Amino acid sequence: MNEVRFIHLTDLHIGHPTEPDSHLYSDTSETLQKTLQIIKEIEPKPAFIVASGDLTNRGDPASFRHLKSMFADIDIPVFYALGNHDTREGYYKGMLDRETEIHTPLFYDQLIEGIHVIVLDSSIPGKISGALDEHQFTWLAERLQAYDQSPKLIVSHHPPALGDLPDWDFWRTIEFHQSQRLADLLKGKNILGILSGHIHHDRVSMWHGVPVIVGTGHHAATDILHTEGLRMVSAASFGLGVIRSSGLTIAFVPMPSERKELNYVPYDRMIKMVTDRENSNSNTTVGES
């Protein structure tokens, strides 16, 4: 097969174009503009762009319209996925000018340059953690049979849970038992890798034989050397992917940064905050909005 090049963006966290947001810790629009300018100059031209969720910071239609305008002169197909900061209603109204079926999970697939790209919706309305509803599992099982000879690239905002047991920081991944189910479903299906975001640092894992690539994104980076709390520092990066007959390569492209502290939450407070939020939405069915 010929080499296929693509870009992996994640956690863009684009804000409302006119209203200030106290939960936005950096100028994400400026960072994305700089990144898109770099992408325009890359040779050879990438075949596609993947944007793996948290496209906006508040999920409102105006923020999505702002995002849409920023990509308006990018002559490269873009595969968008939704994250926990996004809303389905905001995406459909802001990106597609759609007023019907605006609470439907966003999952789809497409064959491009011989690569089968499959986009999942791991967002749960009102929650930070990730999950896939039953309809997506059924759909995915069917679509994995399509384009049988083509290598497949999975896009999911939340990465799968990596461990053999559920982790204490469950909000960072797709729910543990669903992650195990996903692993079984992907076995033997010629999966190049899974592209994700959500945890705000560059990371590559080999998960049941499948590479899971996570990017820092454009908002802020998790200081992974700090173990007492969630320390966010200024940083941004994007991924430059190459697909060859031998498999997938991802090179991380860091943007200039001082890595100054932007926000800090002790883990005991973080766990309580997430648990309270998850419990308050316990009656929300996955797939509803």
C-alpha cells in the first residue's frame, strides 16, 4: 500500500467567540490557528485530519460555529468526534445547522485512501467518564466487517481502560467492562490503532495488541510527574501520523510553551467532585441528552 499521512488533533476546547469562560485556561483559538497554519504548510499534504473530541469547552452552538469557521479554509477532510465537554445538540446545530435528531450520538465510518476510519461517541451527557451504548456496539460489530481488507483506525475521545482491574481514576477512560468488551470485539480485525484524547498528555500504549495513541491537545497539559493532584500546565501538541504496510507511526509535534501552572485540584477533591457529578446523573441513560 502507499503511505497515507494524516493529522491527529484532540481537546481543542474552543470557546464562545464573544463570552468569557472562567474554565478556559488558555487561548485555545490562537493555539488552533497556529496549528492549522502549520498543517497548511505540511508536505506532502495530509490525506485527512482526526479531531478526537472536546472540540469545544462548553458545547454551545456558537462555539461550534466558531470552530467551523476556523476550519473553513482547510482543504482536508476532517473526522470529528465528541468529548465530554461537547454536546450533541451544540454540534448538530453549530456544525451542521441541523434542528432535528440533535440528541443522537455521533458515530460513523468512512473509507479514505484505503483506510477505514471508524468514529465512536464515548461521551455521556452530563458526565466526565466515557461509555459506548448498546446500539454503538451492535453497529460497530457490523461495520468492522465492512471493507474487510482495509486497515482500520478507531477514533474515540475517551481511551479504553488499560488495566486488568478498574482504576480509581475511572473518569479518564471508557467504562472498564465496556473496554474489555471492546477489546474482544476488535480482536483479529486489522486495527491500526485507536486515536483518543481526554487525559491531556501525549501517551502511547499497547492494549491487547492495539496501539492506543492519546494527544495532549490544545487547552492545557496534565503534569504526569505530579502525583498529589491534577496539575494542569501550559502546553499543546498535535500528532503527525503515517500509515504504511508495516503499520502506524505517530510523531508528536509540540507547540512552544512555558509549562506554567494553569490550574490545580487535589485528587481527593477531584474524586469527590467527579463522583458527585456521576451520581447526580445516574438516571441519565447512555445515549440520551
